[in-house]
Amino acid sequence: MKMRQFWVALVALALLMPTVHAERIKDLADFAGVRTNSLVGYGLVVGLDGSGDQTMQAPFTGQSMTNMLAQLGVTIPPGTNMQLRNVAAVMVTATLPAFARPGQQLDVVVSSIGNARSLRGGTLLMTPLKGADGQVYALAQGNLLINGASAEAQGSSAQINQQAGGRISAGATVERSVALDLDRTPRSLQLHLKQADFTTALNMVDTINSDFGYPVAQAIDGGTIRLESPADTTDRVRFMARIENIDVYAGPSDAKVVFNSRTGSVVLSGPVTLRQAAVAHGNLTVTIAQRSQVSQPPALSGGDTVVTEGADIAISQEGGALQVVEGTNLMQVVQALNSLGATPNDLMAILQALKSSGALRAELEII
């Protein structure tokens, strides 16, 4: 009987414990040196239907067009004022992935930097894309795809999404590869955790060594792990693939409350807890009602009847009785905050006050 009660208590305790899921090392860490690189370039989009840059307000468009035509053997007489309504100056951006080789294609994003109204129907002319070192790593060219739409008629206009930017799928060709230095030591690799955490780093080292059956990993700090890898390139790739697919139990994430001051969004993540506290919340409402009234002059006074505007102003404040809020897990915290009946903007002020009082156990972040 006692044994049965023991097992029942053990099962109940297991149900109360938070569920922990294992994650792949590939989702938690990256190999040092394996990274993407940002590319940027300046170019021209032609073929627009009168929606390009106005050269008076964007003179760099005309200068760029003159320089490009000069390279193609076309000379523009000095002082010529070109009204290029079908041309727009743009910035072109792309991301060069790791291990990219010449001949591979990349997607590019094209964005207007002048006063062009729309890039719809335009074609990007050959644009060199440079890295942070000033070297050209890709060339971009092609027809733009614009997701938005707009219409104008008799002074009225309607628009869906913005028209001054678009994408070119596979619009750039890689011309130069980036040499990757995984580590200066031929038989050593490093793993960099995406979020430094001593618990996760220790679990990762123990799991890797247990999977291989001998010491392979060594923790340098809470964000870096050193690996002893084979010297042969094929064996090293096989070793890295095996490391990436090992499941590791990550440490608990940090408790965080994120405020988006632009949209009024409030996001709670991680083990957010709320110590017992009493909160009073009330809304202040100001109501202004305009009214029209007629001013009638006395009889035979010779005055004119006029209409005057007046306003009635009323200020009311909702009652806010003290309410006890407390929560030992995220769901209880959400229920406690919902019981206050506050809007997201009011909730930001309440959470900041709870943080100042020491009742909220979480980090506040405003974006």
C-alpha cells in the first residue's frame, strides 16, 4: 500500500514539473566562422512609366545616368537638363550565405533612394554588390517584382502597400567567394552559443562527450565550446553534421517582458513570476462635446442673428479598487494581469510599477 502511494505521489510530482524539451545543437549554436555576409550596391532602375525620380529634386539620378552612358560610349553635352521620369536611383542589398561559390544566384532587395513614386515595371541595370571590405562579390540585374498596387484619378488616389521597393528572385550572381577560417588549429573547432548560458554550455559538453564516448568537447566559457575534430576534410564535415544533430536540454530561458511602444504590444516569455502585490487601476476620461447655439438680437434692435459655437467639457474617473495579483508561473501571471481589466498601454505602466516595487521577477525591455 505504501509503495502504491509512493508511485502515485511520484506521478503527481512529474505532472507538476515543467515539461523540458530537447533541442538540436544546430538550433542552439553556430560553428565559428560559418556566417553570412551583407552586400550592398548602388544602381539604376529603368523602364518606369513616368513614375521615376524628378531630377530637379534628385540630381544624383541624372549624374548616374550621364556616367553610365559615358561608359557605353554615349556623350551627353554639358549643361543638358535630362528629364528622366522613367529612371530611378536605388540601393540594392543581398545576403551572401556561407560557402557560396561563383556562379550561384542570390535574391536581392531593391529600394528607391530618390523621390520615385513607384518602381513597378522597372528593370534593374547591372549593379555591383560590395562587401564591408569594398570588394565586389556579386552582380545584380533583372526585372523587379512589386507586391503593392496604386491607382489615381481626378485628384484621388488609393494605395496598397508601398511601391518604392521590390525584390528580384535569383537576381544576383556570385562572382567571388568568401574564404572561411573555421579555426586556426587544423584539428579544432569552436561552437558559439546563440544565447550565452552556462547551464546550456555545460549540458552541451556533457551530451557531446557522452554521445562520442570520449572527451571531444570542452567549455571555454558560457558562450564558447571547443571541439577536437578530425583533420581530414570529409571526416570533419561528417563530424560537424553529427554534432549539429545531437539533442541537448537547454537551460531555462531568462524571464523577460517586452514592450512595443509603437504598437502597444506586451509580450511575456520565460519563467515570469509575480510576487504578491496589491494594484489599483483606474482610467481618466475627458469628454468634449461641441454644440451650436443661435444668438437672437432683441426686437427692433437692428442686430443680426448669428450662430455661435460652444463646448461642454466633462472629466470622469473610473474607480480602481485594490486587487491582489500573484502568480508562480506564466499562466497565473497572465490571469492575474487580465483580472485588472487594463488596456495594453495601461498594462505597460502597471508592469513597470510592479518591477519598481520588486514584485515582478522579470527583465523589462522596450523596443
